[in-house]
Amino acid sequence: MLYQQLGIQEVWFWQFDRLAIYYLRQDSEQFTATFGYEAINRSKVLPELNIELLTKCIQNPSPLAAAKAFRAGIC
């Protein structure tokens, strides 16, 4: 996978109306189906980020309302 070759530690994908977060493992032989990445529930790069809040805001059809809701949720 290109991400692994570039040494990208964490990748995020929007799948099935939710964020799927994967983290590159050193013991990648265990995770061959995911090209060395392990599915995780919370970002290791941004551990304080509320993924549920971010997902809810992404699903909001209004970019302005989404930005306001996100800002209100992190303050």
C-alpha cells in the first residue's frame, strides 16, 4: 500500500457513513489483510479529537452549521 511505503503512520477513510481510522503497526505481518495497518477507535496522532463529534459534523449537510457545531463541541 502506498501509505505504508511512504511511512504514513495513520490513515483515515470515510466508509459506510463513519470514519475508519487505521494505524501502521511495526509487527505488520499480523495485519497483512490491512497492509500493516490496525483498525483503531481513537486517533493516536490526534488523541484528544472527539471522533463521534467529527463524524456528526461531517454528516451535516450545511458546511457552516457543521463548522459551528464542531467549534461549539471542542470549546
